[in-house]
Amino acid sequence: MVNHDDRPRTGDKPLNTLTDSASEPLWHVLGVGAMGCLWAARLWQHPPLQHRVALLLRSAVTLADYRQHGGLTLEAPAGGAPLQVPVAAEQVSMPGPALRNLLVATKAQDVAAALVSVQHRLDACTRIVLLQNGVRVQREITVQYGADRVWCLSTSHGAWRRSPWHVVHAGAGSAWLGQLTHADAAQRRALLALLPEQAMQVRGDADIAVRLWQKFAVNCAVNALTVVHDCANGELLHRPAARQTLDALIEEIDGLLRALPPAPTLPDLRVSVHEVLAATAANLSSTLQDARAGRATELDHLNGYLLSLAAQHGLAAPLNAQLLQAVAQRTGASSS
């Protein structure tokens, strides 16, 4: 599944090379949640980029607040003193040259609107890198913007924010880059050269769709359930009621994915879920963090999307439906 030979090679000719004009940013980051801030900071630290990174912020008020703060503050997984990372920032609505590489780090439900907001700065050479959970938005944006322009980044890193511009890199993981259908190996290696390969353990993946579907399946089994039980990931294995629901949910999701035509063949889901829960036992899922903060969650792109696919193919998914309803009752949101 994994392409282990995705390092830049002599003779590769990347789009948007490091040698072209002056000091314009080589990366723009759209979305300043925990993951957006983490990746912006790590990109800024990546020596070949020479700090040519900028955040795209929604309003003049947000931009002024960011500049007053003096940039991002980053806490590394290994501890130590927080680092000031003075990433540049621009307002989304302002005119400017075409974006070269755009990392979209918004929630899945916000991606389409986020791309519309920068439409005036996209051209045929802009590379769009999506950093979202699920598989729905990646499929939709790839169709809309073209398989040659859209890239998917799947990560197991953990992050949370102490304050809007102070991010904690809470769990060191890995990241995988690929395209759903285009899969140009030379271009993948060229883009990897512009990513913080060592700091974020970024590798290329010629079968990124499989990795995205596997993470989607695990998230469908875990995220909503952590909201219902209001607990850290590992507690799902140790609370009897949660464990019983988890086991039944895994069985239902596994059966659905085996029957759904869009889904590839995946590794054993029970093993994958248990490995993730053991490795992230103390972590709070992003969905639980959003629910506790009163923010919209990505569940429409997780269990909600799984329900939609099941309905399209005449398959029953009662546990997923009940789970979404339970989350809606707990958070006061409307169920999918």
C-alpha cells in the first residue's frame, strides 16, 4: 500500500519550485485550528522553505489580533520551552498573486466554502492539499478541482490549542501524502520536498485512498462514541457499556464497508480500532473536543456519510443511526 521511495530525486521537475521568484510564500495555510497552526509552524521551520509560509485569515480583526500576538507559539511533544514561530499572515479576501501550494486545514464541512473564499487566487498550477478526516470531501474536491491538482494528507499527529495562536503538538505521529486517482509519483516526490518530512514524518502513499478509508472506518467507530460517553479514547475499551457498543459498532461498520462498492478492501477493522485506542488512550478525539467547545463536529462526514452510502445501496445501519441521534441529544445538535 505504501510507496517507500517517495523522496526527491535528481531530475524531478516540481511545479512551483524553490528557485522561482523572490520571497512570495510557497505555502498558504487556510484554517487556523490546532492542526492548521501546527502544520503552519512546522512548515515555517522547514529549512528549504526559508520561512516562505503564510496563514490566510478571515477578517481584518483576526489579522490584527494575530499580528499583535507576534505569530504562533508552538509546544513540541518532547517538552521544553514554547517556541515563537512568526509565520506571516494575510487576509483571505485581499487580492494577491496565485497561491502556489494551499494547505486546507479547516473542518471537513467547511472545505468547500473555504476554497470559494480564495477562488480569486487559485489558478491551474495551484496545488490543493486537503487535511481532513473522512473520505467524502476528498472525493468531492478531487472531482471539482481536478485529480492532478488535489492532494490528500492523512495524519496521526495530535494537537490542541491553549489559546487561538498557541498550539500544543501533543502526540507525535506520522503523515502520508497522495492523490486519489492521478498518482503522479514524480509530482508526489516534488511536493514532499516542500513538506517538513522529518518534523512531521511525512511519507508518500501511492494508495492514499485505502489509508483514508481505513482512518474513516476507525473514526466512525471511535469519535461519536467518545462524545456519547464523554471520555478519552482509551476509556472505550475499559467501560463495559462503551466496550459493548464499540464491539457491535465495529461489526456493523465492517459489514457495511465490505458491501459498499466505493470502499476498498481494508485490514481487519477490530484490530485497527483497538490499536488506535491503545496508542491514543489518553487523547480526546477531535469530535469530543469540538462537542465540548460547542463547535460543529465532522460527524456528517463520518457516520453521517456512512449512513448516506448505506442508504444509497439499500443497506441497514441502525447502530450508526442510533449513535448519531445520541450525539445530537447530548450536544443539542440536529441529527444527520
